[in-house]
Amino acid sequence: MQQAHPSQWKLESIRIGDNFMAMTGNFNDAYFLEYLSGKSGIVDYVELNQYYKADMILPSGAHRTLMTPAANDHQPNVQSIPASNWGLARINHRTNTDLSSYSYHENAGQGVDVYVLDSGINVDHSDFDGRASIEISFVSDESEEDLGGHGTHVAGKIGGKKYGVAKGSSIHAVKILDKSGVGTTGGLIQALSHVIEVATPGKSLINLSLSGPKSKILNEVLKEVAEDHNIPIFVSAGNSGSDACHFSPSSSEHVFAVGATDIKDQVPVYSDVGKCVSIYAPGSNIRSAWIGSTEASQLLDGTSMANPHVSGIAAILMSENTYDTVYDLYDTIRSMATRDVLTFDPKKLTDVDNHNLLAYYSV
């Protein structure tokens, strides 16, 4: 069969701000070399369009359940509710002795837009209370809906009125993962480019609960988003049980990578660790919103579940304060953390530096 000439290929250009442009497409090796020979001095480097996956694990014996929202105990400006899950309570208390309650400002996260780059969101779920919307999809062979559940779970933990941290934030579904939780470098870069175009710097943040091979182009784009557009990026550390510096997006120094903990303040074996992990947050047996109905919920494990706890904290801080750079926000979250309460596996990665910081937020 005769191969298509480069002039007949479908190439797509992706511009990130004013200083960076990428092109994606499917190429035959021989013709691709011919194509590059005509682009001398224009192309800096070439990288495979790699796969990135959601950082979640279904706990043993876990199943979907249907639950009704807990009643609020109203107080002036502050609300205290029974915690829908241990993780919500743990980030709200310095000691691991009270996992029953969660207190927050009434309008926590209000005025902040959270862009969840994931598998989509079940925007009709009651937990979002009309604050979640479908922004755009970069998965060409699926609908805009969340067909896998991962994105809904993540979004619920960020801003759900029952399951979430920042209960007044606005959540935007940017679909880059298919129903199996898999996406590509190209789709991810397209999504980041879109967020740059529509987001308000200083009042918007990105949640990326996924990981994959270390990528030069992805890390360069993340730098552009964070530094040139002042949009903080919160990412899951990864579920390989190894050094987060070996993967993207967690290897980027311009993102805030989050590892996982369990109910005993132990870092589970699946969580990536190391100096690239900025902080840790509850990630095992985390309940949040799910697909299938407007009341569905699910228990999941993973750094994907830890990351949205911190995105929620960030949304609250951004609703209350102005940060000149994303690094000022990152430093604030680290400075608030509970220190030296985590236990790491002594048999694993003793040659890497671990930050013993547990995410914390309190009114």
C-alpha cells in the first residue's frame, strides 16, 4: 500500500502562550525524516506522543454506594459537618485523634476556577450543587461525559459540598483521559493550552491526577503555564511506588506534586516518594462522588485521591489571598503542613530525600 506523503498528513499545531509551539501527528519514520529535513532550524526536538494514566486503585472489596448528603451544623461564617471520609477530617486536624469532623468557611473557594484535566465530570451529581460544568474534551472517540468515574471522584474531593475541601469553588471538566483512564502527551498539551486561553491568572488552578513517562515537552509546557501565566498546577506523585522524579508531570519543578497517606499516617507502598513530592495527603480508602447517578459514591486508593485534597486547600487560599507567583502559594501550603508525623517504608528508596509534610487546612 502506498504511504501518504507528508503534505497529506494531518498535523495539528498547539500554541502555548506567545513563546512555545508544538505540532502533533502520526508519522511514518522514513517520510518523517524527509519532513524534518525541510524544517532545519525550526524544530528543536522530537518526542513520542506518550501515554499518561490516572493514578487510582480500586481498594479490595470496594463497591459503589449511594449516600445522601450530611446535614450541616450552621455557625456564623463557619460550618462544621460530620466528615464524609477520614481524609477530609485528617487534613483539618493536627493530630490523628479526631477523624469525625470537618470545619470550613462558608464560602470556601468561592471565586476560584478549578480546571480538572481528567476523564470528565458527572456534572449533574448532587454534590456539585450546580458548580461543575463541562469545559471541553480532547478525547475524540468518546462523548464529553465521564465514562470512567475518575474525574468525577477527583472533582468531588476538590469541591463537592459533601466530599470536597473547597465547597464554594467552580469546577471545570477538561476531558483528556478516556474511560480506561488513559490519555496522551498531545491531548494533555492541548488541554493546558486551552486553560491558558480561558483561565483568570491568580484565580484559577489546574488539577492533574495522572502520571506517565518523563517528558521534556510536557515539563516545558508546565513551566510556561506556571511561570508565564501564574496558574498553579497540582499533580499526583504517581502510583509506581518509586521515585516521583522519574515521571511527568511530577518531575517538573514548576508543579506541586502530592503523595498519598493512609489512615495511620503511613505512606502506602504504592505512593511515589522522593524530593519531587512536595507534600502528602490522604489517598487510601477515599470516598467521593461517582458516575451512574446523581448520588453515587465510590471508595478509591491512589495519589490521584491525595492530590485533590491539596487542590482544594489551594482553592481556599486563593479565594482569600493574592499570590504574586505560584511559588508563593506552594510555599504557603508547605508552611501550613503538619510536620514529621508520617511513616515511610524503611526498606524502600532509602537513598532519596522525603519531605515529611502532611497537608493541613483549618479555619
